[in-house]
Amino acid sequence: MIDLAVANDQATFQRMQEPLAERNIQVHHVPVRERTIALGDPPWEPDDYDVGFVYPGRLMEGGVADALLEIPWLNDHETVLTSRNKAEVLARLDRAELPVPDSVYVSNDVSEADLIEVFERFEPPVVVKPNSTTRGVGVAKAHDLDSFLGICDYLSLVHDYRATGDRSFLVQEYLPAATDYRVMVLEGEYVGAVERRLPDGAVSEGQWKHNVHRGAEATDVDLPESWRALAESVATELEIPFLGVDLLETDDRLVVNETNARPTIDTATKYEPDFYDRLATAIRARCE
């Protein structure tokens, strides 16, 4: 029996417990956040667990857990950090000639003249997106220059706090009426996908971000082979074993919008039939 450490006890933890137990992998919740840990007398022994699922999202807590647990991770610190840096991901994919939205990386502090020049590169509205947040936090849409500069002013205020490590954000083209897909790739191979869609009522109220954490509904979808291949190419280029790849489709374009190296595992019906067999194989491989 392999003992798997999982940092969060949310939906993914609950869903993976039984399928992995059937494959001789015991899933354990190993909380690393919102608690106290005596470093000289930690709550875990180094040999309590064989492998970790994905590196904790709070990287400082992750570093402590990494030092105390002494285990390999399916997705380690480097992969989580790579995926979280949205600008790095887009730059690497663009250099690999994979389709991404037109984007400008802004590292504060910059002048208002620089910001105006950035805005004028695009046809409004534009999307302003903090470079390293998750779940759509801080993402805004600006329809005109005044609102764009106001959003940038707000980000500058946030960045003025010395504890703010990432002082950067992205300005991107807005793709109206785009359909949003989350594609899952494991060890370089497609394992499932969902379409994320806001309820009609939310759209009529002006919502436009398709994050499930903000009310979007995820339904399983059968993607064309070329779309699957694109997501696989993204995971291969970034060298991330277990990756969620977000695709946006318009009438004439398909682009890679973001990636997530800490993706939620959804219900089994949204994956290929052998998903848990392949996940178990990947976990075992980290123990060797």
C-alpha cells in the first residue's frame, strides 16, 4: 500500500480517496496551513508518507512541509511555481508557436505614459489580470482608458505593500463570446475535459469570468483530437506532469489562456475511463 499525502481536504481529496484505495494507494489529509507546527517536534515523521499529490498552493507552507515530509510530489514546487507565473507560461508557449492571447506583461512601477501605450495596443475592452493569482481573483475588464488606468492605480496600491512579492500583471485582448474549456493532461496525455459555462442569469447580470469557483458550471465534453493534442503540447512544453489547460474558443480562434498545476479533480464521468489507473501509475512512478 502506498501512502499519499494531500495538502487540502476539499473536493479533490474526497473524490480520489475511494478510487485510489481500490488501486492500493491510501490517501491521507496532511494539513499544512492555518495551523501551528513545532519545527523541532513536527506532527509527521519523514517515513509516514511515500509521495505527495501536488505541492501546497501557499509556497511558504509548502516549503516547511517539504522539509519535514521528505517526499517526492506528483507536481513539485517548480511545476506549481511555473504554472502560477502566467506571463512566463504565455511567453514559453508563444516561443513554441502555440496559440495564446495577445498579451503585455507589466512589472510595476511603470509610468502612466507606458500604461497608455499598452492600452492603445488593443481594441477595447481589455482584460487586466494579476500575474500570479488563482481562481480569477483580481481579474478585471476595462472598457475605456479611464477605467483601465483606475484598475492599474489599484494594482499599484496593492503592490506598494512590501510583502507583495509579485508586482506584475498582464494586459490582454478580450475575446468576446469565447467558450471556455478546462482540459486535463496527465503525464503528457489527455485524460478528460469540461466546458465551463456561466448560468444565463449570471451572464445577464454582467458576469463574464468562467471560473467554477465563481459560479460557472462544468460539464463533460468530447474535444476534437487537434484540441487534445494542443493541450498535450502545452503540458509537454512546460514539463508539468498533471496539468489543467484552459482553452478559449471563438468563431475563428482557439488559444491557451492559462494553466493550473494544482487542478481540481472533478467527477469521474468527466474523465477518460482509465483516468484513475493512469493517475495511480503516475503516483507509483514518483515512489521509485
